[in-house]
Amino acid sequence: MTGSKWKVNESLIRRFQSVGRALLLCDLEDSHSGNIALRWKNPETGRDQLVITSTGSQKGDLAASDICFLPAEGTDYGYYKASSETDIHARILALEGVSASVHAHTKHLTFVTLDEGDKPGRPAPFIPVDPLGHYHLGGLVPVDRFAVPSGSREMTETVPQRLSDHRVTAIQGHGAFAKARTIEEGLFRLCIADNSGYVVQMAERVGVDVATLRAGIQAAPDAHFSYPPDEYTIADDQSCDFPEEEELVREFYKAGARIFESRLSPFHTGSLSVRGIAALLYAPKAAMPREISGPLLRTPLAADSADSPELALHKAIYELSNFQTIAHCHVPEAEALAHFVYPGESRPNDRIVPIDAEGSFFYLVIPVVPPKTEVETLVRLLHDYKVVIVRGGGVWGVGAQSLSEVLHHPSSVREICQYRVAAYERGLDLRALEPEKAGKW
Amino acid sequence: MSLPDGYHGRILEVDLTTGGVQVTALEPALVEDYLGGRGLATRIFYAASDPACDPLGPENVVVLATSPLLGTNAPTSCRGHMVFKSPLTGVIGSSNSGGTWALVFKSTGYDVLVIRGASAEPVMIDITPEAARILPAKHLWGLDVHETTARLLSEAAGNKRGRVLCIGPAGENLVRFAAVMNDKNRAYGRGGPGAVLGAKKLKAIRVRGNLKTTITEPERYQSGLEQARYLIKAVPTTKRLLRDMGTSGLIRLINVIDMLPARNFQDNRHSFEELENAGGEALRDTILVRPGACGVCPLACQRHTQVGPRKGEGPEYETLALLGPNCGVYDLEAVTLANYRCNELGLDTMSCGTTIACAMELFDKGIIPPAAANGLELRFGNHAILEELVERIAFREGLGDILAEGSLRLAKHFNHPELSMTVKGLEIPAYDPRASYTQALGYMTSPTGACHLRGGYAVSLAFFGGAKEIPRFSLLQSPIAIRNMQNLGLIQDSLGICRFTGYAFGTEPWSRMASGVTGRDFSTARLEEIADRIAALERLFNLEAGVTPEDDTLPARFSTEPLVVAGQQRVVSREVITRLRSDYYEARRWDRLGRPTAGLLSKLRINGRQT
């Protein structure tokens, strides 16, 4: 690649690098797997091009030379470096409204879509049981089984076909493809899909009757989730409405990076806020990698009928409290454990009791409430417990002071849940491990 | 409504003018709405006081209250709270002390002590479960705090624990920043309560008791207790720093964040060599005899020290910084000896230090002529005169008589009020507000004048807050952050517990302990509401005493003389002050003149003077 091309394409290449790095950090890829593709209008020629990662490149460390620029109208097999799945991406990019296509080895989604069916055959679609998966993936992810599940002709035919009706499609034993408007949105969708797989995997690991849960969701989806998350937006991710609050901006980005890197919520999900007097500083894409921020907004603190349900809930909590900070994260372990039923019992638990030392002292119990819990009840519990798990609605944490303080809550919840999963899998009696006093709280 | 456990249900009311002593019932509604300690004392004081009264006249009322946690083993639950009209500031005085006096007072069977009137002759109050008596104290008048304490304890007979709270000569001489001392070296320090008792000719209050505090729901209480104990051990400040070095260990740390004042807040730069000899490390390595602790306190921040043949307590951080670097002094022993003398004579070391620093600046600038200094070389850094100055202030000798009025009156006396580093007349503690908007706003809005405790312990958010650390220069975040810190302080003061527990945790464990002791639901939301109620009532008193928004400000120095903080020149500009103040009022739901709105008062069930 020549120097002039590098200059023209610099921002584009940096976006590829950032998305590649994020895919790796999300553990959606192994060292070399996956590919990222984009339909791009070359500003020098005015012509569309297909830009795609090269075959065998390390997505976590993409160099400029790992990004291939091909003709958009057809794959260029003469370009020796382009991905072996370039033709699949090219067909995906030809779908109406699609400008980006991302493939990753979404392991958790892939784990939970394995079955023992005959090949080639068609496995059952994947049904998410978490709100992000349900709403962002349209309620299901098609799953296909291929004789040659990598770069094959049948994949080239089938995958784009699946994506004409769905946002993400899975290939049994291999991974998933997402169509999108931007490569960031492609990353987002694959993260959501893999997270949904992880939630199901976690739920299965603690004995949740996932089949029954899925049936219930399919019968009455809205009853199982708090509210639809905000639609994913592709503009203004770099925007900041309050640059004068330099320290606070840094705090938002720091907390956002931690949420993303610690997997407290999938990429660009969850929300963070700091309350001012009349204004609310709000990050609607809380899980922000260091290189792919989300917008930082300043919005009136007063409720507005145009507010999304997510923003409205932030405002409602502040209206009823003295809290200064709020974090809402879709902690996958918590999403799963919210459905946990103690052996011998019939209803999901209404609390998660930490069994680890630190968790049990910081949080005697963590309330688990139904998806449609009234805000007054939620605020009362937040006053007393600082963090609440909403079944089908994520983890809400509050702080009196700082973003760092409020970040601690979902982070602890994740660890607390991990301890419980591990103990359950080892056959330990969770009731016996729980501090006796927790039963009274 | 019945009175919950945790209270004896009795208020001891003493009228020093008439010599009357009576016991009245503590109304259950009061504890439901104001909890105890600061809340209860403020509520009773507000109803009994005249905001226009002369703070040194007989009509000033002193209320001392305990909390439901006192008498339990809740960590640090030993503190009493005293409310009065301050002779230094003219606004509400609200002072809190550790030690063990308040614990023993509660064990005499009373929750609250109300002192009215003034005696013509020196008197003391002797309180046991059997009787409360006003006794002559002419023989004690003129004795220092340690002598008074020793005399009264030696006179006390019986098998009950005896404790003494008293004033020293500074209080007798109406020094406007005289402290009320207990356990010899623990102080109700700020705002001049010692002068109020001195004006009432009340030398001492001796208590002896053995009554217990009952706990309604032990398991609920225990769950909070265990959490509190764990977190205290988990956090470095409460686990190690305070025990190892006392609060004086903060000297270097506060310097690291550019908040340690020098020479009457003219600077914040100190050399490593200077601080090496003036911090907690030097104290530990040279004069420390042993750490000590208040009642039921695992933190053990007290420093029992010795300089030559003289033994005493301290210095703590504020004393060390304000009598030390803020006076240009980096001599640990000189500061320690001045501290000893302050304790013995009954002086607030903080106001004392900053008043001396003000005098030094006035002298340095030639405003106090050498002749007026009575032969003392009042220059910054002259450690040799500290103890002598303390003595002259306490006995109002020479220039000491003017210093005894506090730094604002001192600076006004010499026609340079701008050199007084005070808010509402109370000397600023040892954290430079230019290094943190939150700290600045805390000083501006503290009901008692510039107090790092009543104003919200903001420094714990600036450097030691752990997860609670906030940006130091956020206009948006500071108003609510400081309101929330003030509220936490209001809750702590109303539960009789130490501010330092806030390094480890907030309200939740206390909520469980208070609910466990009382059997009532003191949820964190309810505690927050109680805090809002107390803050509104304190504000009402101050408004009635004449406070206006112009009083919620900082000395001009902090707006006009920049300091380097974290590599940048910083001031707290007038625009920032105006914005912070107005946003704080909104955060409190006060109007633009700083008045609690009718809606807020109604919600909080406060009916002004009819309360």
C-alpha cells in the first residue's frame, strides 16, 4: 500500500483496528479467526470498494497491510491476502441496507447451538432468553449445519440468505455472521449474540429449565423483559456534550472501558449517568472499549416523554432519591442466575446470596425482582442494597458520589454469580454455603 | 407511638439561672424524625433557642445529645453532640466529640442534656442515675482541664464509671474559640462552646453511670456490625493508616494533592525536608508513646506522646497543619507542646492555629506593629512563640486579648478583614479549597462556618475515597457530592459514630445496626430523609440568625491568588463560587436565597418556630 493510500484510508484502517481489537477483547475470536468487511466509497475514485481483513490476520493487531481493498462488485480472487470468506461477505454486503459484515467465532453461541443431529440437516434456531438478545436479534438466530463449515460454496449460498431476514446467523461448530450498517454495529450484534449464548450456557450450568423459559418467552415475550433496549445508533459515537468537565469525561471513559473489558455488559450496551442539578450526563452505550467510545450526552434531568425507557428509568430513580450516579449493566451471569431455582423449589429466587467472603460483606444479599417492578420498589431496594438484579432487565447499581463507586456494583455482582455457578457445578449445597443471616434479609 | 429501644426516654434539663433541674420525657416522634446526636440536639435546640440571642448571654441554650447506638459495641459509637449558638460565628454551633464522656452520660439514664440560663457563681453539674445536681465549683475555677478532671474524679466515690467534661481557663475567659473538653484531651472544639459554658459559669459536668443500652433485634444489629467490622479491616485507611500514624499521617498525603496550607493559606508548597520533620512519620519515630482509642473504637487514631518530661495527646492532623505549616512552622515538638497547652487550657487548636497564622501575616505585612505584639516576634516560622501565644490567648493577655476574638475580629481590628481565612467567622481547616471544588463548597455551605466535618468530609472523596473518589474540579458533580457527604456526616453525627468510618463504608451497615437496636425501620432512605430534615433545620436557624447567601462564600484570597494544583494554576473564581452555591441550594431544594422551600419543609414535617 502506498503512502498516499495510507493517508486517505487512515481513519478507516484505525476503525478496523479498533473493531478487531474489541473482537479479541470480547473473546469472540481466537488469535487469527474471523473477518471484518465493509462497503466503502473511496474518496479518491468515488467508487465503492469492499474492504476486508486479510486471511490469517490477527484481528487484535491489524496492520494497515492486513486490510484489503477490493472491487465492490465482485470478489477479487487475485488478491492473495483477502479473507477466504470474502465471497460470503460480498454477498452479505449486497443485501439491501447493509454496509458492513462481520464474522467471528462467537464461542458461547456456538457451544449452545451444538447438537447431535444428522448432517447436513438444519438445527433448531437459537432462542435468546435475555432482553438484549431478544430485542436486538429479533427473537432468534438461525443456525445452519454445513458439511464444510468454513468458506464453502454452500455457506456462500446460505449465510447471506439467512441474513436477508435476520441480523445474525450462526454456523454450527464454527461461529456467526452479522450484517450491519457499520463494522461497529457488526461487532455489536455479534457481541449480543455471543452474550445470549453465554447467558443460556450459564443458565444451563445452574440447572435452569431453559426449554420452559424459552417457551414462556415465545408465548409472552414482553412479560419476560423490562422494556426494549434503545435501538443501536451508528452516529455520534465520538460526541461529547460536556467537554468542559474534563475530569468527568475521563471518568466516563474509564468506567466504560472497565465495563467492556471486564464483560459487565456487552459492547455498547448498558448505561451510565451522573446527575447534576438540572442536567443529567448520560452514556447510553456504557460498555465502551477505549478505542470505540459511545456518545456522552447532556440531557435535562426532568422527565421528557421523548425519553427512551432506559433514560426514563435513570431519571425516575434520581427523582426519587439523592443518588448521584447510576450504572445499568447487562451482566450475563446475573441474567442467568436471576432464573435460578433452588433444588426442590418451584419459583426463581428473589435474591442472590453471595457465598464468597468479599461479596458477602459488601452485599449481604442482592435482590432479584421481576421484570416489571415499579420504580418506587426499585428505588427502595437500591437505597438499602445499592444494587438490584431485574430479571430480564439487567443489573442496576447506584452511588452517592462517583462513577467508580457505582461501577463496583455490577463488577461485584458478576463475581458473586460466578462463585455460585462454580459451587453449584461442583455439587455443593448453596443453601449451606450461604451465611445464615442472609436468610433474614 | 412508643419510644424504641436504644433510648432511655429522658431529657435532663438544667436551668443555671434558677438552679432548677427537671427531667422531661423524650417524645418518640422526635427520635423517629431526628434519630439522636446532632439531629436530636438540633431539633431540641431549635425549639428552645432564640436566634437573635447573645451567644454569651444566659438565653443561649446548650443541648448535648447521645444516640441509640451509644452503649452498644458498634464501632466508634461513643460520640456526643453539642449544639449551641456560636459566640465566634453568630450562627449555629454544632460540635461533636469522641472520648467516653457521652457514653457514660448515657449510662446515667438520660439521652439529652439541656442547659439554660447562667449562674452568678461557678458551678458544676453532677449526674448519676440516682440524681442530677448543680454544685458549687468555685474551687475549680481557674484550674486547667487536666487539673479539673483529676480533681473531680478523685472526689467521685462509688463503683460507677466517672467521666468529666469541663472547660479550661480559655472558656472561663470567654475566648471565642474555647473548647469544651472531655476525657482531658477530647474536644467539642469548634465554634466556641467553651466560651458559652464559661459565660454560664458552668465549669464541669461529671457523670457516673452503669445503665445499659438494650438491643431489640440482635441478629439484625449483628449483621450490620459484622459488615462494618469487616470493611474497617479491609480498607487501608481504617485498617492501617490511622492506627499506625494517627491523622498526622495525612500531612504528607494531603501535601501530595496540593491541599496542605502554608503561611495562612498564602501557599501550598512545602519542601520534603520540612515535612520530613513535621508529619506522622516523624511523630511515630520521635515522640509517640502509644496509640489510643476513643470508646469502642478499633481505629485507634489517638496519639499519646511525650516531649521531654511533658506528656499529652496529639497532635492530630488539623492541629499539626494549622499550628505548623500554616504558621510556617515545621517543628514537631513546638507544635506538640502548643497542642498540649491548648488541651490544658481548653482551646480549639484549629481556630487557634489559623488565628495565629492570621496574626503572623498581619505582622509580616507590617499591619501589626512590633509594639503591638508585646515583644513577640510574630513572624511566620517562629516556633518558639507558639506556646506563649496560646497562653496569652487563653488568658487574654496583651495582643492575646484580640487573638482570643478569633481571626476575623482580629483582622477587622487591624482593618484587614481580607486576611482572615474564615467562612462565617469560623477558621478554615487544613485543606486548601483551591485544590477541590467539593472542598470549597463544603466550607461555603457548612452550617457552622468553615468546617471540614459539618461541611462534608470532602477530602475523603479527593484522595482517600477509593471507589468514591470524584473529580476535584467538576462543577456539575460537586454540589450533589458535597450534599451527599454532608448527609452522611449528619447521619454519622446523629448516630454518635466517627467520621473516619466513612473511609470504609457509607450508611448501609449503620442502617442495620440502628434498626436492630431500635427495632424500627431506619432504612438508608429514611436516614437520608432525616439528614435532609436536620440540614433544613440548621439552615432555618442560621437564616433566622441573619445568614444570607453572601455568607456562603470563601475569603477573596481563594478567588484572586492562584496556587499550583496538579500542575495547573487554580483559584475558586467568583463565578465558580456563585454557580456552586446556587446549584447546592437547588440540590438541597432551597430557593435562590438559600431558604428551604415551603414544599420541602412540609415534606420534612418542619413547621419553623412551631416545630
